[in-house]
Amino acid sequence: MSRKLVRPRQGRMLAGVCAGLAQRFGMSANGVRLLFLLSLLLPGTQVIVYLVLWLLMPNEDRYLATTAH
């Protein structure tokens, strides 16, 4: 779990949030996507959390550019 929380360039479906979470926590991207879709059946703010993560998680390219200095 030492990887940073970024949205990867490869393996995205929408914004890369689920793929980034899966990489960070060592899970399957499809498993995280399935958990997210199942969570939509429950009441809550899942879509808002997804949108906030989309805004807050940097792209892998931008993260690598800022750490290269």
C-alpha cells in the first residue's frame, strides 16, 4: 500500500477513480467498480464522493511531473 493515490493513465473507464483506488489498496479495478455499483443500490452520497475524488485525485501524469523536480 505504498503507492500514492493517483488516477492512472491505463485501465480507466470513466475518470480513473476506481482504478486509482484499486492500485492504492492492492485490489482488482473491476472489484472496486463492482463495489461502487453495488453501493449505488444503498442510500447515500456515493456519486458525490466519486465526483470529489475525481477532482481531488491528481492524474498520474501531473503527479509524476510535480515529483520530478
